[in-house]
Amino acid sequence: MANPILNDKALKEAAAAGYASGAWGPPHGSRSTPIPGGPVSDGPVSDWDSRTMTVEGTATATGVLFVVLLAAAVAGWSTVKTSEGEITSFPAWTLGAVLVGFGLVVAMRFKPQWAKYLGFGYAVVQGLVVGAISHAYEVYQKGIVIQAVGATVAVFAVMLFLYRTKIIKVTDRMRRIVIGATMGIMIFYGVSLLINLFGGEVSFLSSSNTSALSIGFSFFVAGLAAFNLALDFDFIEKGTEQGLPKQMEWVAAVGLMVTVVWLYLEILRLLSKLRSR
């Protein structure tokens, strides 16, 4: 699931909070003024990095996190036990791992200076979940994981092309619509999870449901995830232009990874429904 808490406004506020706490030093382009008549001092030594956010740096951070996620996915894949084409044991900790991952993202909203470390934690726990879920789908529908990965890469490339060529422009109105719809989906998924915990079921969310309503819903959610990519690209570009601190590259990288993971899982679910018709 994508994370609207990492939208443009929230990230700017997080950056401001980092400056205010002194964790990131003075804002880009500012300089301290000595007190008249006071001794000249460079002040306390800090580990603040005066460099600013770049597209290349964000791409590198994203690549590193995805390597960690893929390694964890391999481990998660191995936790699903099968026998004669049937799943005999699926790890019960996956729900807890999802909640831990969400908690790490929320923590990043308030402590963006910890994004690098929280991002590695998120990549590990989400990788374990993605690996386990992918294996479960692959057991019953051979080749579906490769198809989902290929489709995810294709959607990412298309959205990047559309954004870079300005065919898709991220306006304030578009941002509000996408974030609002994403929040609505998050709430709906949360309610559905509670229903499942109490023994109920929202039938059209199931991958085994191949009704037109169920497939249409999956198309909508996958499309929404794709438009969240445009918001991520926009933040990275604006963050670079506005000279946000170097540490924000990791925040943006995690935000991008969250969106890609969500997109992959929704495509996986959609393909499963289409192949079952």
C-alpha cells in the first residue's frame, strides 16, 4: 500500500522539522550571524551534511534499498512450504511484518533524519512479505510472478516517460485527487482487514473472485498506484530544485519503493484474477 504521508507537503514539513531540531543544520543557503561583541566561534562540531538532494543520489539510494528488498524476498520465498503443488505452510508473521513496515514509514514522517536506517528496515520486512506472497501465487499459477514483475517494470517506465515528457503534469488538483483516493483505499483495506480478523470476508477483494466488479476494482487500484509514481517523481524533481538536504534522498527513495511494492502486489492480484477467468 502506498503512503500518502510521504506527499509533497508532508515531506517539506518533515524537512523543516529536521532543520528546526538542528539535526540537519541551517537551511540551504543560510548562514549564521555572530553575536556583536562576542567571541568568534565556529560552534559545536556536528555531522550535518551540507550537500543537497539530487536525482542521481535518490536513484542510488533507491537501487540500494531494492537490492536489500530483493534479498529479503528470496528469504521470504523460502518460508512458504509446499508439497505436490499445494501450500502446506504459510508464515503467520506476514501480517505483523506489514504492520511493522507501516510503522517504520510513519516513524520516518516524524524522524526524516533517520530515513536511511528506517528505509533498510522497511526493505527487509517488506521484502520478506513480498517473497512469501509471491511464492504463494506462483504455486497455483506458474509464471505469474515473472509476468507481474515485467508488468510493474513496464508501468514504471511508461509513467516515468509520461512524466518526463510532460504528458502527465502533477498539479495541485491532481495531487489532492490521487492522495485522497489513496487514503480512501487505505481505509477500505484497513476495514477489510478487521473484517477478516473477525472471521468475515470482503469477497471481491479475494484473488479467487473473477467477477467484473472485482477485476474492475483491481484495475482501478493498480492505476491509482501508477499515478502515485508520478507524485513520487514530482517530489524528487522539486526536492532537487529547491535544495532539500541530502538526507531527503533516502526519504524519497523509501516513498518510491513503497509505491512500487504496492503496484507490484496489485498487478499480481489483478493477473491472478484474469488468469482464473
